[in-house]
Amino acid sequence: MERRMSAYIGCLLGLAAGDGLGHGPEPVNGYLPTSAYTQLAAYSCCGLLVGMTRGQLSGTMAPPVRYVAMALREWAQLQLWRRPEPVRCWISRSPRLDYRRCPEPELLDVLAAGELGTMEDHASAFCGPGALMAGVAVGLFYDPDRLPRRELQRLGAEAAALTHGDPMAFLSAAAAAHLISRILWDGAEDLEKLSRETGAMLKRRFGREYHQAARIGAGLKTARTLAKTKDIPRQEALERLGRERADQVLAGAVYCCLTGSDDPAADIRAAAEWSAAGAALTGALLGAVHGCEALPWREELECESVLRELAEDLFRGCAMTKNGRVFDIEWEAKYV
């Protein structure tokens, strides 16, 4: 399997594995269950692919964040036991991805309330770690032919700001998008160096408008310092970093990656003892670095085939264009 394809699949499967292990150390009925963290990432990815397809086939499209909003609203309807009409995300027809498993009920409150937020006009003051899953989805969506990296960082923040109005949350999502895109597209595997780069990016890109950008960079620096401090036990270091807010989970996931072994599966399992959201982000990062072959839970993930197909679609992109000769009936059924 091509390295980048394996990295795409590994990113989504690693996220789902960390999510599942974070809610229980052993499979339930033979499966590692998924919660809203996996669902949020999957629906955000699906919405972005719907938007990309519409743009290529019609020549015009709304801002990409609007398609993320559409997909998240559809997910929320399923979580509230309402069947969306029409179904715009094909993954809504997939078993197990519509299970009600939302560890952050504030998300549903925001999505059910009406207008979603923006970076400038907040719909909530929420800073939960679910914001990071939007960043992972945007990082997976990145392609230099689709959008410049500068727009990628903004889109990561915008996608999270739909539901998470605290700048610490949506700027952390921009950081997650940057990390994932650099690993997938540039093969960046030195996560210490990449975390330094990410902190500098936040300050440069958002620092004038949001003083919180420097605080997130400081959190990443603390994670690097703790990773080098051998006399502090792992769980104590993670408790120092915290696990309630998106920026804390971002720093903790970077710490888990920096203190890891040569066994990404063991590292994801260790992160799951700290935080489900942290294990999900750790799994996404390590899955992107090491590829799907390094993850042993492929047959135990309850939505493995759906996530694999979604990752392959993100990797390949839409081959159809306006007035083009290529027609993909399967892609049309999923994204048109």
C-alpha cells in the first residue's frame, strides 16, 4: 500500500482506536466502540467531501465550513433520534456511526439551538476537546491543489468554532489541522520539531487577533519540557497538562507521542488511560506517522470499513469535474 494512503487510513483508524480504548480497555461484544469523537471527525470529513464534489461539478461552492455545519447538523439529528431528510452524508446509513454516544452534551445543545458560531460571533463559550476532531478532519482534507496551507489553518479554526466558541478551542483545532496535514503531505515525523513549528504558526497566523495563540504555544512547550524530564511519572505529567480543555488535550497528545515507544499501539493504549479525547488525537497522529499496518485493532473497530472507505476518498479526491469525461457512479451516490 502506498505510504500516504496508509497514513490517511491510519489517521482515521488510529483516532477511532484511541476513542474506543478511552471508553473501555477491552472490546465490547467483539468491538471497540466509537463515541462522538470518531463521529465528529467522520462527519466533518464527509461534509468537506460533499462541498469539494459540489464545487468541482458545478464550478461554484459555498465556503467549506458550511458543508461541515451541514454534516454536523445531520449527526446531531441522529443523536437526538431524528431521521434527517434528506440524508446528505452517506455515513448516516452506516450501522454504528449513528449510535448515541456523545461525551460532550454541550455539542448537541449548540447544534440543536439554531445558528452555529463563527470565530467572530460565538455560539457558545465551550472549550471541550471535541473541537480537535474538526481539526483532524480538516488536516485529512488538505491538498495543496484544494486550498493553500494558510487557508487550511483558518478552516480548521472555523470548523471548530461552529460549536466551540472559546478561542483556546478553535485555535487548538487549527493546530491539529496543521500537525495532521504536515505529517500526511510532507512526511514530517519529528513531532518535537513539528510541535515547535505549530506553536510558531499559531502566533504568526492568529497572534495579533487572539492572545490565546501564545498560550497554546506555551502549552506545547510545556509538553516538550515534561517529555524530556525523566523524573516525572507519565500520569503525573499528563495530570499537570490537564484533560478538560481542547488546548490541554492537544498538549497532552503531543506529550504522549514524544514519550512513546516504537510500538504505536502500546502508546495509544497508554494514552487511553489518561483521556479518551487525548487517546483519539494521539491515535490520529501516530496512525498518520506509522500507517494503518501498525494498528492491531482493525478488525475490532466497529466502523472500520466505513472509516477506511472515507480515508480512501479523502486521499483520492473527486475525479469528476464540470464538463469532464470521468463519471464515478459510486462517488456520485455518496457525495452528490
